[in-house]
Amino acid sequence: MPKSTVRTRSSASAKDGIAYHEELASGWAAAYRRGAFPARLSLLRQVLARNVKKGECWADLGCGSGVLTKELVDLGAGRVIAIDGSPGMLAYAQRSVQSVPGVELEWVRGRVESLPSIHTEAIDGVLCSSVIEYVETPEASLLEIARILKPGGRLVVSVPPKGSVVRSLQKIARGMYRLSGRDAFTYLSVSRFEVKRASLPSLFERQGLSVSQVTAFDPILPRFICTVLQPALWIVEGRKLPA
């Protein structure tokens, strides 16, 4: 019988990223219907469609309001473990993602850097979208992804590029607004991790993961321009390396 369960871990040491997203929980799903979110969702659908196989067990790390959790369910995953540190996000996701016959849904409150409720080499695939940049130790998160993945298991992880045109302009605008006592692009105060395109393979390989494909996403720059200028986001596809 398919089921939906909830497990909770204490988060007394909640990070700034979790607190930031907790404040946004009520309107997070609506964000996917405006601005650059629909285009990013469309691209992620394409990426997930070539990675998710029917009946597999996938973990959605930093599931937010459950928009991408639903994509995993719709693509035929047999079991989906959705994890988020924000109780508000997790509660919204539980209300939004409907149970589907034959699919086991499990909701876990916790941090992606430490997933003690998931056994080693228990997961066929991991989705981790717009999360790594918000955690205190990105390498620890990738190492934990490698631990829970089965040998050869697939991963879809997004990371922001170092030198992104959009992020750079937003940083400048944020600084100018702060001079007048106003706040803008608040996410930049908690989204700190950035990486060069050339450093992606070594970053992942150090944690026991391979990179098979990297797709650029940018809400403004055309795809061909992203071969020269840094986009807003890299979507990394890969696998767990053999031991």
C-alpha cells in the first residue's frame, strides 16, 4: 500500500538559509508561476525526465514547497523522500503533493548536510535544487549525497556560478540599496556558495561523484551567450563513482 509518512529531526542549530526560507514558505510555490521560475522549472523537467526511471527511490533534498517533489512523483518514482529544514515549507509541501497509488511519499524535516534517517547506498537518485548555496558546508552536503546513493546512482544538483552576470548585477544593486537603508535581493545574504565551471568536476569527484552533463540556466542571457558569460545557475547531472 502506498503511504505518506513524516519524520522530524531536531534543528536547534538551524542555519540562516533555513530561517530565510521559513519566512518565504507561504508564497514559495506561487513563485514558480512568475518571473524566471517557470523557465527554470521547464528546464528541470527535461533534466529529470532523462534521469528518473519508473519505480525508483529518489530523495528531494531541500524540497521546499514540493513543486519538484511532485515532478518526481509524476515521472513514476516508486518512492520519494522529501527533506527540508523549514517546517513551514515541509508542511506546505505535504498539503500540496497528493498521494498517488503505488508511490510511497515520506516527509523528513532535517538538513541536507546530515541525513541519518537514510541508509547508506539506499537511494537510486538525488535531486538537490537551489540548496547547496544556502548550506554552511556544501562539500559535506555532496559527501552525504554520495553516501546515500547506490553505486551508479544518479544525481541532479544545481549550483550558482562564480561570476554570474545576473548575481553580480544584483550584488551591486543590493549594495546601492543598502546605502539608502533599504534591502534588496535579500537571498544574497544567505546564498553564499559559488563555483567556477572548470572546478565542478573536481568538486564533485572529491566527494565520490562524477559529472556527466552541465546545463546552463539564465533568466536573461540566451543559451549561446552562456558559453562566454557566466549564467545564473548550473544544473549538474552525474552519478556516484564506484568505490
